[in-house]
Amino acid sequence: MPRFVPEAAKEARDLSPKTSDGETIKPRFSEFSVISKDISKNKTMSKFVTALMSKIYSSRYMATHKMTGKGGANKKVMDPNELAEIVRITKLAYKNATIEEIRLSIRQKFNNEGRTIKNVEP
């Protein structure tokens, strides 16, 4: 059963966001790793990402933002450093997960929250 392993932080240095000069950017949300310890009991990577994002962002934020600047939706783009930190923390907890799978889970969470807010608003 996959679990969050704090000791694995040393192995994840290569996943940390970098500047154009190759310097590591200090994550704006250093509490991501603290939050992820609370939700590490999730059995699937997708549920872990969903729970992590629910703890970090409000439903309104997720409904009005998107992961990248691509697509036709008129939404704001989330901070790329925050995206990189979510990917890094998830990769620590689920070593076999690919970055594409993690990004897919993030994208699905944004889409699901957008649909939920649309259905609630009059």
C-alpha cells in the first residue's frame, strides 16, 4: 500500500521548480508537505491529489482557475510553482505515479469543481 514517506524528500530534489538559471525555487506553499501527511491514508494517487487540493484551495478558486493557459475556458491560470509543488509532493507519496497521471488528476479536480459550482449557482 503506497504511503507518504517524508524521508523521500531528498530523492525529489530534481522535481523542485527551477529558475531559468537552474536555481531551485523555494515553494511558496511549504505547508503542502505538512498537509499531505494528514491525507496520506488515501489508497489511490487520484484521491490523494483530490484531498490535497481540497485542503489547499477553496471550491470557488478551483472553479475559476485552470492548470495551464491552454484551452478556450475564460479562467485564470494557477501559479506554476504551486502546480510543481503539488506534483512534487504527490510524487513523494506515490513513486510509481507519472507526472502525466498527476497532472490529469489535477485537471480533473479543476473540471469537477467547475461543474459543481455551475450546478449550484442559479
